[in-house]
Amino acid sequence: MNERKRERPDDYFKDWKEREALAEGMIPLVGRMARESNVKCYIYGRSLVNQSVLEIMKAHRYVRQVEENELSEFETFPVLQALSELNLGPAHIDVGRLAVNYYDKGEGSGMSIQEYVAAEVADLVGAGAKPVDEPVDVVLYGFGRIGRLMARILIDKTDGGDCLRLKAIVVRKGKAPNDLVKRASLLRRDSVHGAFDGTIRVDEERQSFVANGNEVKVIYADSPDSIDYNEYGINNAIVIDNTGVWRDEAGLSLHLKSNGVSKVILTAPGKGDMKNVVAGINNDIIGANDTIISAASCTTNAIVPPLKALDDEYGIVTGHVETVHAFTNDQNLIDNYHKADRRGRSAPLNMVLTETGAAKAVAKVLPQLAGKLTGNAIRVPTPNVSMAILNITLGRETTKEALNEYMRNMALHSTMRKQIDYSNSPEVVSTDFVGSRTACVYDAQATIVNGTQAVVYLWYDNEFGYSCQVHRILEQMAGIAYATYPKKG
């Protein structure tokens, strides 16, 4: 059995510099595999693509929480080297898990690291088939908070351009003469999420902006059915409607009347019989013939994964969901008229008690919980990152320690690990979760258990984390599915 060296280094600084050099050496390997072969590399779900040296090192450090032993670049670099020497087809490969399986779990006993890696990805060698035959065009209808974050995600994941390509955004013409420049500027700078990671140039003549080489047309329109996308070189596009103006099938079907559109995703709870989908939970209901679906709400995405996990293990008898939600554009900066109760009061100055439909929306995703949950919301004076508090009665007694360990395993080793993250720090606050890519982060330190009564606290980036969930649904709607390695663990 292979064993990792666990002793502390005699010289921390020397050890750091050696690991730093290895992380620096990983960048061209990771970049070339992503760009040329569409192979994305990860460390326990943390992407290594387009990451800095320090971000790669932090991803290694994160594994301490997962496997109770810090993962070293000394172990992952040989895995990456071995992968880079193989002729691999498109895939998502977790380099961290491969390294841990080899060194800690002895799965490669008797093999060299090169032999082990080659055996693990044997069916991927020479597999040149792309996830889709042709790149899939994507249009963002609306360019607000979610629209701009979706643009960032799509551009960041363009890589070789074989899969999803952001081709256009659709907005109403602004009153400023330099409208195009202003749209690009909003993508370039963000008060919450920071600067765009890359370069953006504006091409007034072509009515577009170019972000990291991606030319994105800016189309001005007042209604979804008034655009001929073919005129912009856009065909069979998936439209992501971020406006929230049309939330039923009749309204969203207007998009399908425009030339060049094949499917529509709504980034809000859908009304009527529309399928409301939470990636990683009920996305199997998406059929090949579905043309309109809803990605539900940010809060529904945040609470459904842990609710499913808890219901699967303990059974949920009844419960209440209270969301402490960041304020949104739907509220007023200062007191002014609003059709909803209380929401007319100043968002930056008040905690505003309001309603949420997330608890009822859970039943559309998890029918077994219909009628078991109530919900309410408090809007608070922070611009991003929210919290959901689940106060639930379980079907059997447990302890805080047992419940936390179960949720830790669900977050790190289950099929829901892209939806649920896990935090065991007693010092985290909301801003620590800006940029989180999961639907929610389970706060183990805050958990309260008394017999069958449990109170669970979930952080979620209601902007970026939700946008990542939408992107996962977008990939499925586009027919994009990557082989993942290792195949177990």
C-alpha cells in the first residue's frame, strides 16, 4: 500500500517554495489540456482551470477538511504530468481524488503513478468524440445581476470553444448615447464580485463587445418574438431569460417564435405546469423534447439539496424554512411606493419581513415533502449572500455530531457534492461565501439537534451560486455531458 508522508517539514518556507514551484508548473499542463483536449482538472471539485498559483495551493489545502490530511502538490503534480502525456478525450478529472486514492487508499498498490493513472483513464485514451457535434449558441435575454454573472461563467468556461458559446445579450435600448460602453463596463466591474477576470473591448461598429476573445453581440429589442437571430449568425440557440417578466409557458414561448431559438431556460420560479428543475436533484426530468424549463429560485436551489439529503437519511416529518436574504433590485434604495407589503421601505436601512414561495416550491422538486414545510423571509441590508435556516422535525432521533458527519459525507462524497458544500469554521460570515459555486454551504458549527428536532443553517451566494446551478442545467439542455474520473469516490 502506498503511503503519503505526513510529517511536518523542517523548513516551512523551503517546503512552501517547492510546492509553489510545482503549482506554477501545473498551470500550463492544466491550460493545455483544457484548451486542446477539453479536459478539465479539479482538486476535490475545485477547478484548476484558469487559476493562479495561490488558488491552486488553496485548493490543495481544502482537502485537509475532506480527508483529514492536507493534500500536497508533491502528490498531485505527478498525476497531472501523467495525464498530460496521454491522448485524452474530453472529460472532467479530479486530480486530487486520483492522488488520494493512489497514495492513501492503496488502489494503485504495486503500480507506478504513471501506470495507475493510465489504468484509471484507460477508456478515455484516444476518445476524441466531443460532448456535442457543434458548439451550442447561447443568448442572454436580460443583462442584470444574473445575466452578467452567467456571462462571466460562460466566458470562463469557453476553453476551446467546442461546447457552449455566448453569442449575444438582448436588452432594451438605454437612454445614454454610449449604451454599449455602459453595458460592457457593468460586466467589467462589479461591486460585489470584483473585476472581470480577463479583458473586454467594445466594437461599436459591430455592435458587440469582445470578452477574452468571445464576441458577444448586443441586440436591442422590446419583446422576445421580435428578433431574427439568424441575422446575427445565431442558430438553434438556448435563450436564458433573466428578466423574470415572463414566467409561464405562454409568455416564454414568445422566444421560440424568433428565428434561431430552440430552447428557453427561465432563471426564476416557473408558473403553472412548467418543469421547475434543481440541478443535481431532479434534473433527470428534463426530456429531449423539452423546450421550456425553469431553473427555480436561488432559495429553492439552496434548500432542496440538504432537504433531500436529510429526508433520505432521517425522514422529514414537518418543518419551517426561514430565509435571511440579501436585498435585491426589486426593493427600493429609499422609501417609495411598492406593490408588495413592506418592500417599499428602504432596503439598505431596514430588515424587511416578507414572503418567500421557496417552501411551497420545494414540492415541485421533492413531491414527498408537499404540505410538510412552511416558509418566510427577512430581507437584510447586505448586497449578496443569504442564509436559509431549516427548523425541522426528523423521523428519528440523532445527534449533532452524527448529523454533521452525515452531511459532511454528502457534501464531499455524494452525487450532490456540486450542490452542497461544507464548512466547519466557527469564524465564517456571509462575505466569506461570495463566489461560492455550490447551491449552498452547510454550516456545521451552527447546527442544533435535540432528539428529533434539528435546526440547520445554510449559506448561499444567491447570485453566483445560483448562476452556477443554471449553468449546469444549461449544459444538460444543450446535451453536454462529460465523462468524470475517477469513476468512484
